[in-house]
Amino acid sequence: MLRFALTRFVSLTLSLIAASLVIFLVIEVIPGDPAAYMLGLNATPEAVTALRDTLGLNGTLAERYLNWAGGLLRGDFGQSYSYRVPVAELVFERLWVSLPLAIYALALSTLIAFPVGLIAAARRGGVTDYGIMGVTQLGIAVPNFWFAMLLVLVFAINLRWFSAGGFPGWQDGLLPGFKALTLPAVALALPQASILARVMRSALIETLGQDYIRTARAKGLSQRQALTRHALRNALIPVLTIIGLQFSFLIAGAIIIENVFFLPGLGRLIFQGITQRDLIVVESVVMLLVFAVISVTFLVDIAYAAVDPRLRRR
Amino acid sequence: MRVPAQLILGAGLSVVFLAVALLSLVWVPQDVTTLSIADRLQPPSDLHWLGTDHFGRDVLSMLMVGARISIAVALLAVGIGIAVGVPLGLWAAAKRGSWVDEVIMRGNDLIFAFPSLVIAILITAVFGPSAVNAIIAIGIFNIPVFARVTRGGALSLWTLDYILAARVAGKKAFRISLEHILPNIANLLIVQGTIQFSLGILAEAGLSYVGLGAQPPTPSWGRMLAEAQTLIYTAPRLAILPGLAIVFMVLGLNLMGDGLRDLLDPRLRRAAR
């Protein structure tokens, strides 16, 4: 197990280095002179030179990359050009919106998907099953930002249960914060839950066809007991895979949803970075998001090996 | 062989959207680039079947052109994924276990770590937003998907006797991949292509919603939704119609994909149902 974890860790590190090289190349090398790009067409040569100095663009490419990557490791993400504050400060502030939103959405989708998938598998071929499959098919087809707009229309404008956007912060207690994140989290969770419920259902049906389930039934366990005691645990592997794979969709979804609800999270930060041509902000936030995706993949791999020893051999 | 009902329904929906998109090339009820403030926010009428937006443009015409943009972006992105991903997958399978295989697969993992929106953000930060950049971003995202499906399908074929026979007959890996492997994984690729097509429609809508897709004055479903958001109190119709278009288009493609999978690969039928 330890050896498996170590090999996966080495490959995690290599992936992070490769990803950082790609991001560095796209942001700092392809535009030619990032300083000139950031200042636009009307910049004076003096201003460009001054910005080159502040951004540390005068070294060789290798020096600049090592500077940037070394900074990231120390938690120094550079200085935002448009906000004139360290990027790390901006990111840290916004993480307190984006991270709870992602976790809230993930928890909601799991809480919805597990029972729904279980019921569909237990009632396979029945009316309930067909109903659930139909609704989840629709859930996959609905773009989450449009679903978010519909939620606003119903729950914020017509019923006035929630506000249509904005975030009060956590200083007034947890409740107002969670209330503000509820509609966004529901909007994010819908497609996730639909996919997860379908995977859960087919994984359960697959395991229910196995010999050990027949043995369990022959021993005298009821269908429900066989399902919850034996099938559920074995069906968790494919479900875990999908949760891991869906994480990158969750991140992309969160970036868009934050814009629907005007939440001051990483997604808003990245778009402000783009419109203000603040490449330093874009570069660091993108690296952070990719870091999150790669780390989740790593954690899922480790979780597998813990759940299923057969997978450690690969 | 019985044709699955969902395939008929899905293909029907998809064909309707495709027909509307093609029709918009030669005819739309009203020009979508001329603004007429006097006609702004009109309810549905004989002249404007689905009403007008805040610039007085005909909503039906914009939806029709939007269908064309969505389909074009998603289709070209699938094309990029297939054109690059399939040869890579075939190559990796032919050289299975070698460093070529390893490099291709690790490269795939690397691209997988970038959500399509993040690729689009990177491209846009440097080159500015456009429909072409949306195509490239979604296309890059599609590459590892097709490479993986191709490699997986090809690997199981390489162990079969008829491939061994071809090798004994002196055929090189390149010819075997092209003449024996590719035709036999075509089913897999068609099904995956349909799924990526539908994901592409969703991704295009998301990108144009946040302003990273087709730029004004070209109408796109995503941007119609973005513009409707501020008008949601006064004209909720503008926020509902483009969303329904996206849902039905994606639903049609997903049903078609599921139906095709059932039809083309009976082995998957049991697990999928």
C-alpha cells in the first residue's frame, strides 16, 4: 500500500510540474511580451519597461519559470497588476466562497444521488425506475447556469425565499452564508446528481447479477438486505471513479455559477483577471484549479486502493 | 434487429435541430443583425412568433442562427478530438507497453486535468474571445477522450486471432490498425462522438454565456441567456426559450447516443439498462 501511494505521489508531482509548464508557456511565452500585452496598445515604452521590472520579466525563461514555480510552493503567487495586492491574498479571500460552494454542491449531489440510484436499482424495470431514468436524463441535459436562472426566477423573484445573488460573508454567522450559497449549490448539484444516480443504479444492477449475491439470497437474506449489505459496497468503486472525474466538471460549473449569482469567488476573480488583462491573476488561479483537479484524482486513486486491494497492483 | 425507441426519439429531435440550423443558412424570418429599439420586448405575435428581445430582434430568428453556431462549434470540436485523438489511441495500442504508449497516455492524463472551461480561459486570456477559440478549447478537451476510447477498444482487438493472422501474413502495425482495428472500433467511436457532441453543445452554451464564445452580433444560445438575465423580471420568456432549445438539443443527442449504444453493442445493453 505504501509503495503504491509513493508511486502515485511521484506521478502526481510530475503531473503538477507538466501542468505548470503548460500554463507558464501559454500565459508568459505565447503572448510575446506579457507586459506590453497587459498594458495594451497605448502604453508608453517607459511604462512597459517599468511593468517588466515589477513582474520580473527580465530574466531568461528558465529563471522566470523557476521563480514563479518556487513562489507557488512558498504560497507566493505574485503581485496582481490590477488590484495592486498579492494574488495569494485575493485567492485566499475568494477561496472562502468557492470551496464551501463546491463542497456544499458535492454533498447535495451525493445525498440526492445515492438513495435515488438505490431505489431505481431495487425497482428495476418498474414505473419508479422509468420515472427516475427520465428525470435524470433531463437533469443531464439541463445546463446548470440556466437551471440557476430558473431557480432565481422561482425562489428569489416569485417566492422571495432567497436573494437573487451576492454573498454576505461569513462574519454574521454561518446561516446567512449558507443561505446565499444554497441556490448556487442546488444548481451545481442537479446535473452531478443525475449522472451519479445513473452510475449508482447501473453499478448496483451489475453487482446484483454476481454469484455472491445469489449466495447471499440463498442464505436467506432478503433482496433489500443483499442490496444494502453486499451490493452497495461493491458498487461504490465505479461511483467513486465518477465522483473523481466529475470534480473537474464541478470546478468548471462553479466558475460559471459564481457569475450567475455574483458570488465573489475564484470564478469571478478569473473573469475579472481576463477583462483587466491581469495575466498574473489568471495564471495563478488556473494553476490552483488544475492543482485541485490533479490532487482529487490522486486522492481517489488512493481511496480505491484502500477500498479494493486488487487495484494496488497496477 | 429492433431499433430502440429512444434512438428514434433522439435522432428525431437532433434532425429537427439540424434542419433548423441548415435552414437558417438560407432563410430566417427576420434579420438578426438589425436593431429596432421601437420594437423592443414585444410579446409573441404574427410577425414575431416568439416575440422580440431588448434590441427589438426577432427571438425565433436568433434561436435558429444560435442552433447553427452551437452545432458548428460542437461538431468541429468533435472533429478535432477524432482527428487527433483516434490516431494517438491507435498508435498507443499498437505500441502497447512501450514508451510511446506511456508518453501518449500520460499526455492524456495531463489534458484531462484541464477542464474545457479552464482551457478556454487560458486561450482567451491570451488571444481574446471568439467562436474559433471556443472550438479549439472544446476540441482539445475532446482529444484525450477519443484517445482513451480508441486505445481501450484497440487493445482488446490486438489479442484476437484474426489480428495474429494478419501479423503472420506480414502486415505492419500501421496497416493492421487502419484496415482491421479502426473498422472494428467504429461503433465505439460513433457512440462516443454523439456523447461528445452533446457535451460540446453544453460547453459552447457555457462559454458563450460567460462571454468566451461567439461574439456579438452573432447570436448564440449562451449569450442570449446572459443578456436575458438582467431582464428576467420584465421578460422571463427571453430567459426560458434559449434554455429550452439547449435542453432539447442535448436531450436529443443523449437519447440518440444511448440508443446507438444499445443498437451497436449488445454487450453493453445489460449493464446500461
